Amino acid sequence: MKSCLIPSYFVIFSLFFTYNSSALTIPFCPRDQSAALIQFNSSFSIDCSVFSQPSILRAKTISWEEGTNCCLWDGVKCDTETGNVIALDLSFSCLFGPFPSNNTLFLLRHLRQLNLAGNDFRRSPMASQFGQLTNLTHLNISWSSFIGKVPPEISRLSKLLSLDLSMSGLMFEGNVFENMVANLTQLRHLLLSDVNMSQVVPTSFLNMSSYIQTLVLENNYELHGKFPEDVFRFPYLQKFRVSSNYLELKFPKTNWSAPLKSLQVTLSFLLELPDSIGDLTSLEILNLPVNHLGGPIPASLGNLTRLKYLDLSDNNLSGVLPVSAFNLRQVQFVDFSGNKLAGSFPSQVSELSQLSILDLDRNFLSGRVPSWLFSLPSLVLLRLSNNKLTGPIDQFDKVAPLEEAYLQNNEIEGPLPGSIALLVNLIYLDLSSNKLRGNFELDKLSKLKKLESLTLSNNALLSFTSESKANYSLPNLLSLNLSSCDIIDFPGFVRNLEGLRELDLSNNRIHVIEANMFVKLKELQRLDLSHNSLLSLSNNGNLSLFLPNLDYLSLSSCNLTVFANFLTIQESLRELYLSNNSIQGQITKQERTWGSNLGTLDLSNNLLTVVEYYPWRNINVLRLDSNLLEGPLLVPPPSTSIFSISNNKLTGEVPYSICEFGDSEIDATLDLSHNNLSGVIPKCPGLANIAYLDLHANNFHGNIPDFCVNENNMLSTLNLSDNDFDGPLPSSLANCLLLEVLILGNNKINDTFPYSLGNLPSLQVLVLRSNNFHGQVINPDNQSYFSSLRILDLSHNNFSGYLPTTFFKSLEGMMGLADVDMAYMGDRFQYYTDSMVLTMKGEDIVLERILTIFAAIDISSNKFEGTIPETVGNLISLQVLNFSHNHLTGHIPSSLGNLVALESLDLSCNKLVGEIPSELTGLNFLEVLNLSENQLVGLIPQGKQFNTFLNDSYAGNIGLCGFPVSKSCGNSEPPPEIFYEEEVDSAFGLDWKFVMMGYGCGLDFGFSAGYIMMTIRKPKWLVGIIQRAGNRVLRRFKKYR
């Protein structure tokens, strides 16, 4: 919806060639030019099937015929007097094949307009011969699969008015761009989206033609630096669009370009919206979402009387909702979502007659929802969700043509106003997560004949009668969500919703479901009754509950003890969720009568004891984890791509038939962890087709098999920890080019450091802890290895020698505080996430989920010697650093003070000497510090986190003095009183109060709760922080960069 007024690349500057229909004669093109076009066309195949947008394709050159007048050919335009070909529009003409540098196209020296956009020239370089077409005024080769350098000869096209190189693989090298814009003195339109401009200095944009009207720079990720403010003062500039780069932009506070009609900046570093924005009285589009805008929205916005499109979403704007924004007579689209705007709506407005979309989602708006919002004459979509709006919705008389209304997650009270029934065009209505109360009566909504989706979930004070009123229905209602409404009896009005396809009654207290409740719901496709813990499903009374179109059914957490009989007649069922119940007994051949079409079945967290047969022959996802299953492993059907049977009591060996698992095109998951399986892993190439393979916590032994015999494999996560594997690592692991997570801890593997894994481009987690690895960690050829690594655990082995400086230099994945997406490793599907064990302060902490932004190094309990390299201080994204229990000597490097994200530092049990660097006091997030059992001396630094550490952080260093140890330095002063500031948070969701409650008060481990979900030791305060950490992580990190 947000791009509805923003034209696409090709539409803005497409070349349209028309002829004067009144002309008496049509010129005949010269024979040499006709021949050049025929030969040009023969260079390519015409294949529209290889393009993704068939609706805009037209194979124009099919009509070209040798010996005919080329001036009549589709896409060709000739000079009316000379017959010379002066324009060629072959955009989206299905041309397919390499573009040779000696192409006969370059013989058409009279060409003024050339449009080759939207073809596929198979990653051909942009030929320098384009510079021979010196009469060109328009050149468009966008979306045409050119790559490589923009040739310097482009500067010869001094007559160009329009140049579009967008969305190819081109790049500017050296001073080519600067020379080009300096020589193209007539240029009006410049479009360079997705062009590599890493070598372009932003100040060179000042050399552009003073006639420039359009500048488009999107997805130029390498473009960085300060964009010159004076570009906005170019006298003819009308359209400016910049997005997805590292430019720092600052709008001028005076003397803007008055003709500017479209100003669009997205995903860039734009910090301020000045009052001078109101000077752009010609502006029609103001599109500034997802930047870093702060402060209030200037009142001068009301001066933009021609504005039609206004988007300031997902910034950091604050202050009250600007009244001036409601005085824009021509505005059609307003989006202020994702900011910190507060205050209430004005009591009345009269100027928003053209407004069709209003989005104020995710702010702090308060007060009542004004009735005039529902009376705006053009309003089609209203989004007020996720605010603090209160009070009942007042009645209204005049009615907007509203089709979508989203008011969820507010504090709206009272009953549904009867006037909502006047919104007869309404299709989507969401009032979930409010404080609605009173009886819900369908007759209030009976006039909403177009309503397709109604969401009233999480309104616990609403009441629903079990009586059914046949006179009232919503004939087009497809989706109804009444979850978390504290419903006890099945709502009677639901029985009459004959067209209903999706029904969500989860998280209620419904205790009886009977077949007659669904007699009319023959169209139902998705039914969610999960988390109704008192639900009773009588196997006798519900045998006739047949829903012919039911595709999805969830009965999770309903306290079921047996399989319901009505499941046997649901022939269309493809997804069935029965997890977290108390279903007992066995799965035998008697169950073969139900679920023949099931693709997904979740029976996890039940009380099943035996599986002797899988009756579901087309199953794709099968979860049996966390039951009481015993006996040998039964391999699932070949159709299965996701199979989890972890946390059971399975015994015996893994059968060879497991080699057939994972033979599919999607990422397969096999989780057999936490059982009592034994023997050796079958040697078969099929295991390499599995993306997530987890066999940890069993009794497997022998050598680790060759999972990746060749490079054609899918393995992304391999977890073999907590078994009895021995021998060396297989060299074939170096072929696992998609490997992201390798966890081999707690085995008996005997090998040297596996540098061959360093070339794996995606490897982020390497855990070799508690094995028999030995020897030195030496970079064999001083090349960069492990460049993507985020977690390295070599602890509890027999590594020796010096810590290699070059190794730490190669860990590029730990060197930046980049804005990576915060997600869990292995979480591409909801069925599996990576887990691991990490040691902190002597405790083995189980990280059930690993965040992609988490970074740690643990080389503790080895035999490393020598000094700690200064280069460790370059790994600024580290949160955990553990070098304890080695033979390290020398001083603690002051460069460790650069580790601004560090939360746990353990250098204990070494032979470190000298003073503790004062630079460590700058580690604002440090919660765990263990420097004990070394030979440190001098005054312990004071301030910030160092005022919270207790004596055991420094035990065994007899030369240390000052707080908190008992030994005084003579002139040391007590630490200053700790001041807790409510608003100063850790970048990762820990506020200072919790930090002080951490290690400094005897907590067994200190760690940023935002990174982990633990299976042991879950203090309540830590769990609360986990829930709050979420989306604040990256935003707050930027404050400390």
C-alpha cells in the first residue's frame, strides 16, 4: 500500500515513440541501418519464458523482417526527413543472450534515444562502444543484466538528458563517476539504483548538471559518507529518491529547491526533519520511513498544501501528534507508524477529505478514538493499533467508506458501538487486546455483509451467549478470532456462520465440543481449540463431527488423554497439533484409518510409550519429542523432511534405512537427541541432504562418518556433542559449504586444530570443547580463516603453544557491531533451533537458543602460554571472553577496553602480571569479572561496573589492593556511592539495577539475558528481562557505537 503513489523505475523514463498520423509519407530507413538492426537482432534469442513479469513483456523484434522499411518496425523511430534511425525502444522485448562489444547497434550513430531495459544480456560487460553514440539524449539499460565497470567513455555522451543504469551489476571505479557528471552538462534525470558506488565520493554529486531534475540512488549499499547539503538547492530538482545506503544526509534549514515535488529517503542516516521542510510548497510526495529521524514533527508540515503522500514511519519521532498534519487538503496517504508520538487526536477536523489511508500504529497515542475518524469521506484503511487509546468509541452519524480498521492492542473500553454497523464496506475489523465489555450481539454487525475477518481476541470482559439466533449471520465472514476471551460455552452465533473458513477459540475455558455445533460450518478449513484445558471431547458423541474441508486442527494443551475418534473421518486434514497433552499408550497399526493426508503431525510432550507403525504415509513434519517412547528407533516414511523424536528413551542402533531420510528439496531436520541410542552412525551420502542434524546426548561411538563426501550437500547444523565419538575429524567436513553450526563437544575426538574448516564461508559456531584436541593453533599460511565465526569454544582440551595473533585478526565476524537481524540460529523453521553449552564462572550454562548477534570465545582449560595478543581487542562484538586455566603470562592488554559489548571476562588461573588496566572500567555492560589466581599487583581500578565486583573476582592476587579486597593501598578511597538511573539501560535490555543485582551480589553467573534461553537456573528477574529484550537490542546498541 505504501508504494501506491511512488512510480517504478521503468515507468518514469520509459521511451514512448509515436508517429504523426497526419503525415502524408513515412520515410524509408537507410539500407545499412536496416541491416545493422537485423544483425543486432540475430545476436539474441527471443525467449519470454525466462523472464518473471510476463504482463509487461512484448517481443517487439519478432516483427522485424529483412527487406522491409525498418521505420515501420515495432520499437523503431526514424527521422521524418532523412529516415535515419533516431530512437530505439526495445524495453522488455525478451532479448536473451550475451551483448557483444562489437554489436552492430553501435553503427547507428544517429541514435538519440536508446532503451534496452528489462532484457537479459547474461551478465555482459557494459561495452565502451556506448560512448560512440554521441547523439544520445536518452539511455536506459536498467534491469538488463549488464555487469562490471561503467566505461569511462560514457563521459562522451555530453548530450544526455536522461541516464538509467539501475538494477544491473555495474560499478563506478576511480574517478569515472566524477568525470561523467562533470561532462554531462545537460543531464536532467540520473537513475543509479543498485550500482556499486563504493569508490564514489559524495561531494562529486555537486558536479552534476545544474539542470538536474531527478536523482535516484537506491540499494547502493557501498555508498557512504556525508551527502552534500547543497544538492537540495539545485534550482530544477524535482524528484530525489535515496534508500538503503550508508549516506549521512542533512536537509538544509534554508534555501531549499522550490520545485521539489518528490522527496524520498529510506534506510539511510537522516537525523532531523527541519522546520524548513514547510518551504517546499510544491511537494507532493514526502517519503522518509526507516531512518533515524528524531524530535517532533515540525508544525510547518501544514504548509505543504499540495502533499498527497506522507510517510514518516519507523523513525524515532516524538512529541504530540501534529495538528498541522490534519490540515492537508490533498493528502491521500499518511503513515506515522513506529514512532514515539504521544497526545490525543484533535476534537474536530475538516480538511482531510482526500485521505484514504491513515496509519498511526506503534506509537503512544492516548485519549479517545474520535468519532470523526469514521466519517472521513475517502478513508479506506485505518490503523490505530498498538497505542494507549482509551475510553469507548463514540457513536457517529456520517460514515466513511472504510474497508479495513485495525484498533488492536489499546485500552478501548465499553461495548461495541452500534454505529459500527453503519460501516457497510468493512472487510477487516480487528479490536483484539482491548478492554471491551458487555454482551456480544451479532445483530450489531448484521449489516456488515462484506465483512471477511473479525478479530476480538484477548478481550476477557466480553461475554458470548451460547444461544443461537438463526436470523443473524455474516454471509461473507471467512475468519473469526475469539481467542483469549475467557469463553466458557461455545458461542451460539458461530453456528450460523456458514461461510466461515478460519475459527480460533484458543486460550479459553470451553469445556464441551459437540458435533451439532459444526453442522453448518462445512466450509471450515482451520480450527484452533488449543489451550482449552477443560475441554471434553467425547469419543461417542463426536464421532459424527465431520468437516469436509478441514485442513488445520490444533488441540494442543487441551488435557487430552486419548486420540479423539472424530479424527478418523477428517479426510482433508493436513495439519494436526496435539502437543502438550496427556495422550497415553501406543501408536499401532490400528491408527491407519485416520490421517491419510496428514502432512504435519505434532504429538510432542505427551505420554506415548511405543511407536510400532507410522500410519501417515504422506507425512512431511512429524514431532514425537518429549514422550516416554522406548525400544528401537522406527524410521519415518520417506516423505518426511522434518522429524523430531528427541527427549525419549529410545535404545539400540540407528537403522541403515535412515539414509533415505531428507531426500527432498527443502531443508530437512532430523533430531534424535537426548535418547539412549548407541552404535555407529550409518555411512551413507543421504545424511548430507539434511540441513539440521542433531544427534547429541546419546551413546554413539566410533569415528564420525563422512557427512559431506562432495560439495553437493545441504548440511547447515551438525550437533554430535555428548556422545563417545573418537578418532580424528573427517576431512570431508571441509566440503560442507553451507555449514553454519558445528557442535562436537564432550566426545573423545583426538585431532589437531581443524584449520581446514576455516574456509567454510558461513560457519558461525564452532564448539570443540571437552575432547582430546591437541597441538598448536597455528595459521598455516597467514590467510584469513573463520571470517564468519561468532562463537568459538575450544575449552577443556590439550591445545598448547602461543595464542596466534593472525588467528584473532581473521575473526572478522566478531569485529563489528553491525545491524544484523536478530534471530535464533537454526530458526528457519519453527521446529528446531540450535543449542549449546557455554562455561561461565565455572558453571555449564545450557543455551537452548543462540541469537545471531551473540559472540563468544572460550579457550579455557588448555595449555596455552605466552601473552594475550593485543588484536583480541579488535573483536568488539564479543560478549563472553574466557581465557582461564591456561599458562598465559605478561600483562592484561589495555586493548580489552575496546570490547564495548563484553559482559563476561574470565582470565583466572593464569600467570598474568602487572596492574589491571584502567581501560576496563569503560566496559559498561560487564557483569562477570574473574581475574583470580594470577600475579596481578597495584590498585584495583574503581568506577562503574568495577564498583560492583566482590573480593572473589581478585582472589589469589596477593599484590592487589583497594576495594573490594581487604588490603589497603594506603591512599585509596572508598568507592563512590552507586547511582541508579532508571532510563540508562544496557544496550541489551539489562538496566543498571539488574546489573548491580548480578555478580556483585553473588549471582552464580552474570550474562545478558537477552541472548539466551536457559534450561537451568532461571531466576524470575532474568526471565522478565528476556521478555523485554527483544527489539530494543540493536537500537540501543547504536547509542554506544
